[in-house]
Amino acid sequence: MGSNNEVSLRVAEARTRDVGRLIVRIPQRYMRVLGIEPGGEYVEIIGNKRSAYAQVWPAYTDDEDKDYIRMDGVLSKMPASVLVMLLRLGRLI
């Protein structure tokens, strides 16, 4: 994990029901590290060459034990084959 206001996660493809909604899903343990309440808060997602903002939602139950952030191609703007990339999340003030 990172400092108190950022964490590093691997990108995983959003599930079909989340595509186009401009949300990301992260495990609740990381939401606690960032001080984020489930559903409604926005985070900045910083990649190698660009950043984006998205509403953060809790990970699906079967993803809680993984170090993933699930996002769709609209947010990541990357080819579907590039799904493993480290990101830093920081809470917006």
C-alpha cells in the first residue's frame, strides 16, 4: 500500500454491468485506507501518462481479496489487451 491518501492497484476490466458508468470498484480495505465512504465519492486515478476521475464503489465480493481496481475502457483509454497497469489513487479534497 501507499501513503495514507494513495494506494497502488492493478487494473482489471470492468464487469459488463459497470461499463460506461464512469465508476471504478476497489476493495473496501483500500477504501478505508483512503478514508472513502462506499458509493458516491470521487477519486483521481493517476496512470503513467494520464489521469482521470471516477466515482468509487466497493469491489464485488469475489474481488475483495484481490489488489484490483476494476474500470472500463472509457476510463482507462487503453486497448483491451492492456489490463495490468499500476495506478495510484488519491482522495479528492
